[in-house]
Amino acid sequence: MKKLIILLLTSFSFATIINIPDDYSTIQEGIDTSVDGDTVLVQPGIYVENINFNGKNILVGSQFIIDSNEAYINQTIVDGNANGLPVVSFYSGETRDAVLQGFTIQNGTTEVNSYGAGIDFRTNNSSATLKNLIITNNHANNGSGGGISIYYAGSVLIQDCWIYNNYAGIGGGVYSFDGDSLFINNSRIMMNQSAGGSGIAIWRNTPLIVDHSIVSGNIGSSAIGLGHEDSQNVIREFTNCTIANNSTAFGITQEGGFSTSVINNCIIYDHQVGSINLTGGVFQIDYTLVEGDADGWGVGNIDLNPLFSESENYDYSLQISSPCIDAGNPDLNGNGITWENDPDDQDPDGTRMDMGAYYFIQIIGCTNPIALNFNPDANVDDGSCVFPVYGCVDSTAFNFNDEADINDGSCIYYGDVTQDGSIDVIDVIAMVGYVLGTIQPTPDQIILGDVFTDGELNI
């Protein structure tokens, strides 16, 4: 049964949740029945079909949208059955309010030039928001954009997606040709294959913003391919990205046209020939690790081993000794206020921005385990360690140390002239010997024997 939800906006309106397969057996039937603002909620399963949003500004989501359990992404699969069509299509003027979230999109195959295999956008300013998706094993055999293709389309947001093991002639992972804008946030584009731009290929006039994303393990001539002879005054921005370990000649290639690429806080590392291949347009690179080519682009760039945790297993987090920690742009937003006084220029832990997609979480504190204030969670020592002082902590003792924290068993008491830790008959005998002169006391014994503290040994 369909569910009606009343949403209080400026006035009352109704939105419907259409449940798949309870209400309809296929996702496409749910889309066809929906109207703008509805939700098509899909239960776990494998849905062998090709879906088209048909201009509907709706949310199509798995159970992930209810409780954010990532297991539903793997369990809710839209399979294109390699039937010559994209798995998902946006062709009819959808806006960014059209949302696809929480699925695995797989097994799309296309043979027509420029058609993408996984998710395909074309013409009519078609747009969408793609979130929390796995896009894999799609093949645009004679086309562009194995994972995602945007062709003369609108504005697309790709957020929290994993795009891997896709194939195309150009743009194995993501391809855009004259799209209005493309945003890629917190995503991984990995192990895709194509002749050019095997991870990301941007042709002609698509403005691009990529941040906190990984481009790795892709196969082709360049992991990221930018430009075209017709590119005119287009800005492409890369911020806190890791472009590494691709089986490509170059990390980034930009050719033709008059576009500008602005790169900040990134790591470009481990490619077969070089990090950058610039044959057209402009690069502005600042505070970025550029292997073999750090000079001449901008300021703050370095050419060092980034010291990834386990790059062979695609773990691009940073080791504690990485030179990329606290090496990012100190004034990324360019407002003249540096990171010390501007939270916008800080990593989430409050420190200066790092280079790369994954910041190193710095826990500040005392890291010495013998210190009184040792913090077992701290990984950066702030010089605050307080070390214990050993000594006698008994205020009645002759050698009481008011600065001591830990008793070391050294306390000596008045009357304990033999200094054996107890006052007994042996001490009395020794005292008599001192007074009668038959035993010669040491200076300490004289002090300990002066129990009345009158400066004399007497009975």
C-alpha cells in the first residue's frame, strides 16, 4: 500500500512513498507512477531492468535513505543485463532535485558513440544528484563514460560514490561533454579503463569541481583528461584530491583550449611518465605534492614520498610521518585570514589542512606512557607531559618531599637512628651508645636521634 506523508512547507502538500516491490514489482513502474516530490523506496534485491527518470524530480532510493546502513548499497542492485542500454537514464530535463541514492549500478553495456553505460545524461539540460552509489562493471564499448556520461546536459552532483571497474573509449569512470557543471565530492574513482581520461574525462566547456576524492588504479594514457580545442575560459578545480598509483602515463593531462585548472592541497603521485602533461590552457597548482614536477606551478608545492598507509591496498590515508600533514594551503579561501584564526582553513581536527583526500587525524596530548598525564589516544605530543617525582610523601617523616608524587619507600623518621624503617629497642640501644660515647653517630644519626629537636642527643 502506498503511504502518504504530509509535508508542512509554506502550505500543505502531499508526497507519496512508493514501495518496491510491495506496490510495484519494478523500479520503473514506481517511477512511472510518481510525481515530483515523491519517493520510490526500493527494498534489497537484484532488479534486472533499465530505468529512466522520465523528467521526474523524485528520490529513488534504497533502504539506505532510511537508516544510512551501507550494507543496503551492496544489497540493492540495479542490473542492466548488458542489453545495449544504460542502466539509468536522465534524458528529459530533470533538475538536481532528481536524486538516485543507495544502490549498486552494474552491468550496463552500450555500443553507440557517446552513450554512457552505467548512468547516462544527455540534452534537455538533464541534471541529477547521485549519492551513495557503487557504479561498477559497466561497458561503453564504442562510447564515452563507462560509469557516468554527461553529454550536452545539465548540472550533476556525484557525492559519496565509488565508481570502479568500468570501461569506455574515453572516460572509463566519468565523462562530460559540454555539461553545465559537474561536482564530484568525497568519491572514489578507481580501476576504470579507457584510452584517455580513464578516471575522469572532461571535454569542451564543462566547469568541474572535485574535492576530497580519490582517482587511483585507472588504466589508460592519463588518469584525468581535461580540455578540448574548443574549451573557452572554463575553470576546473581540484581540492584535497589524491591522484595516485594509476597505470597511466600521466596523472593529469590538459590539452587545447583556454581552460584553467586550479589545484590545491592535492597529491599527484606514482605515474609511469609524469604527474602533469600540459599542452594547452593554464595550470595553477599550490600546496600540492607533485611527484617529479613541483617547481614552477605556484607556491607551497613539494616533491616527496607522501607516505601513504597502504597504497598497494588502495589505502591512501597518511602515515604519521607524512610530509603532507599540515602542508596544505594556510588560506585556502583567500580571505587573508590564515588557518590559525579561520576554521574554514582547518581540517576537522582543528589543525592546518593536509594534502590529499584523507586528512591525518591529529589527537594532541602527552604521548609518553610514563607521564602522569599520558593520553593513550594522543598521536601528536604537545609538550604537556608531567612526569612523576619519586620520594617520601609522608609529612611526618624526616625526609618528607612536598614535591613528590609517588612514595619510593625512602621515608626516614625521627628516632629511627638505625634507619631500618622502624623505631624499636635497637634504636634505643644505639641512642644510649651515642649519649655515653661508646658509639660514634653519623651526622644523619645525630639528626634522627634528636627527637626533641633541641640540637642535642640526650635521654
